[in-house]
Amino acid sequence: MKIRKMKQSDLKQSAKFLADAYTLPPYNQKRRDDMAISYIKDKFSKGKNTSYVLEDKGKVLGFAICSMSFWADGKQAMLEEIVIDPKYQRQGLGKKLTTYVFRELKKIKTKSVSLWVKKKSPAYKFHTKNGFTEEGGFVVMFKNL
């Protein structure tokens, strides 16, 4: 098993994992492969140097995409997506990928990592277990138009 930088050729498979994951509860979204690939391409275009795939024997099992920005204390990463193929979840692969990504971000002197997550999702528990906390005073707000 190895982790490497994401390549353009990984985007289609990554979009499939994303589409699969978002059909599951609590999201229960209708599968939209066309939207998933557009979404992944957009996120990857903003984070080519800080996006990774986890693979085993040449088969991609998951990915993480981070975008970078700056804040008062320096570089800040946004963990845009971290998705493990639903068939391989709950085997420690997400933890392995997250640990690797954080190590790489530290190498480029990143000060913090933020993310969006739905509270009623398995991802919330995963991220909490891996050291993320709710930041006091800040909330993500959303409005449909």
C-alpha cells in the first residue's frame, strides 16, 4: 500500500468514489457522475500540489484533495475532500491517508487545516477522532438560491 500525489488520470476514479459515498446516508444524494467529475476537476485544479491518492497494487482505494490559502498566521489548508472507496472503509485507510497528508502539509509549513463536515455523518466522528474540533465562534452557513 502506498500514497502518492494525485494525477489527472486519477480524477475519474476519484469522482466515482465521491459519487458512491454521497449516495449513502446521511447525504442520500442521487448519483450524478457528471457533476462528481466536474467537482473533482475543479477541486484538483486548486490543489494539484497538495492532493494524494492511496493505492494498493496499482488500484486506487481513496483520495484526499487540499487547497491552500493564507491567513494571519501563515499557510492554511482546506481539506476539500477525503474519500475512501466505500468498499474499503472502516479499515484504517482514511487514518493512514490523513496522517500522510498532514505530514506533507507540515513539510510546507502549513499552520492549520480546516474542513466542512456534516454533524450527522460518519465523517464527523472520523474527523473528531483524528483531532479536528469545532472552532468556537465560527459556523458554516448556507443558503439555497
